[in-house]
Amino acid sequence: MRQLLRFAWIEAQCCLFAVLFFLGLALVRVVPLPVNPADALLVWSLGVTLVLWLVRWETGREVAVIVGFHLAGLVLELFKVAQGSWSYPDTGLATVGGVPLYSGFMYAAVGSYVCQAWRRFDLRITTYRARSTAAVAALIYLNFFTHHVTWDVRLPLALLLLAVTWRTGVHFTVGRRRYAMPLALSFVLIGFFLWVAENAATLLRAWQYPSQESVWTLVHAAKLGSWSLLVVVSIVLVAGVKAREGQLYGRPGDRTVLRAYEAPEVTDPLPLADRVPAAGS
């Protein structure tokens, strides 16, 4: 139970950006404002990003990753809204093609979570096929666009992803214990919680699917698979950044395949989650 509570506390810290985004989303719905809620949420999100960087909660590289996620998400949003996949009930001045610019921060929240988790859990990936996994991730992202005009190949891509990550493990630290799980399992777990968050976001009318225009309904469970695949893109991008920082390693002999073991004694009086690098480091 103690380890579970430690894990939950670190997870809560990793989700700070997302929590603050949802707080802003709730505030613009209940607080009377002189501006459109969409514009107010954009200002809020920009402010959150700036403050988290100034207090060194996010490093300079992590902010750059967040910006990258924002742009990639915004491109996807522009296409999906044009196709009628979903719509935004509120569009203010800061809107392009029917998509308010705050929408990119929803994807940025995913990028922030992955970056924070990588640092606070001291993540390592073993037996990682960087090029193969990145290629599959690119095809997954491309399929979000192409399936509107050709076949939807997300299932074959999911099977291909499972093949290229079959022996890939992700290792993380909770307290003084080290754990590991298959990388593919982490995609599904994160995707599930993103699906839960999506239900909360549509309830707060951040956006809405055609089936939710008259009355809110639960987001279809098929979206869970879509989020799990989108997480692949997130982790591949962050892994690329971390590889340059020397944080990514992996040889077949290094794997600890789903086995927890005692980490070396920690002499630093600060918990691992508090030993964060300075901004831009």
C-alpha cells in the first residue's frame, strides 16, 4: 500500500499540466468572463506553460516538446474538424478553421505527462528498436488522416507495433524499488486514462462529437484504441529527445523482464522526484 501511494503521488505530479488545464476548462464554464471562453482558456494555458517553466517544474527541453505536441495536435485538429469528426461549441478570436488554438494544449498535456513521468520515475527503455518503432509511430499518425479517404489500417498497425515492441521493456522507480513492464502495456494503460480524461473534457464542452450535440453521452470505447496509438507518437518523440540526453539505453542482456528488484541505497537526502534538472538542462 505504501508503494501504491508513492506511485499515485508521483503520477499526480506528472499530471500537473493536465490538471491545471482541466481546472481552467472548468473555470471558464462557471466564471462570468468579458471574453469568449475559448480565448480565456488559451490565455490560461499559455500562462500555465510559462509559470511551470519559470518555477522549473518543466525544463527548457520539456517546454520545447510541449510546443511540438501542440503543433502536431493542432494540425490533426484542423483536419478532423474539417472532416466533421468533432466540433467546438465555443470559438473565440484565436480560432483557425473552426479550431480554437487552445485545443493544441490538450495534446501538449500528454507530452508534458510523458516528459514528467520519464524524469520523475527515472524511466529507461530496454531492447528498444528506435527506427522501427518511430516508423510505425509515423504510420499511425498518418493513418489518422488517410483513413478518411482510404482504408483504416489501425488494427494492422497495432499488430505491427506489438511486433516491433515485443521484447521492449520500460523500467521505472518508485521509492527505492525498480519495476518493469512491457512497453506495449504502458501504451494501453495511458490510453485508457486519456479516454477517461476525454469523457471529462467533452462533459465540460471542450469539444463534442456529433452524437453529443443534443445531449452528452459517453465517448465510444473504440476511442480508447485511438488514444493508445496516439500515445505511441508521444513516447517516440520524447524518447528521441531523451536519447540525445543520454537517458535511453538498451541491450537484450540488460532487460529485467517484469521483475522488481531492490535499487541501490539512495544517499541523496532528496527524493528522486525532487531531484529535477534546471530549466534548459
